[in-house]
Amino acid sequence: MIIYSEILGKQFKTIEDCLAAEEQYNKKLKEEELRRKQEQERAEKAIHDGYESVVNAWRYYTKALKAAGYDVDSMEDKALLFVEVVLDAEERQAKDSKN
């Protein structure tokens, strides 16, 4: 009698060998899925934490500007400042990547 696993695409000598191999395969699949899920959760947390850092830094920056006497009340001024910050960050990132 030929024992064949459609899941693994292999032949086995006994049913027990086949079932053990399939169980091991399913275990590895579950472990890989768990690892991917954990990586996704870490990535989502990093995004959330990064966003919170940007928000807090922006709040600090605008308070410092106001304390220094700069008028940054209009949304246009804030948008231009933020674009300047983003461009500066990208320039620094590019410079760091070259080094």
C-alpha cells in the first residue's frame, strides 16, 4: 500500500509517518503565521509611536516659535513650516544614507 500526503506531496511508508509529517508541517505554518502577525503588530506600534512623536515634537516646536515671538497662527503658515520640516528631514536622511 502506498501512503501519500496531498498536503506535502510526498509518499510515506506508514500512516503514522505521514500523519506526523503533516502535523509537523501544520505546526510550522502556525508558527510562521504567528511570527508574521507579531511582526505586523510591531510595525503598527512603531508607526503609532512615530506619529505620536511627530505630533508632540510639532506641538513643542510651535510653542517655542510663539514664545520667540513668531506668528504661526494661520494654517498656511503652519503648513509651510511643516513642509519645510519634512524637506529638511528628507535632506538629512539622504545625507546620512550617503555616509
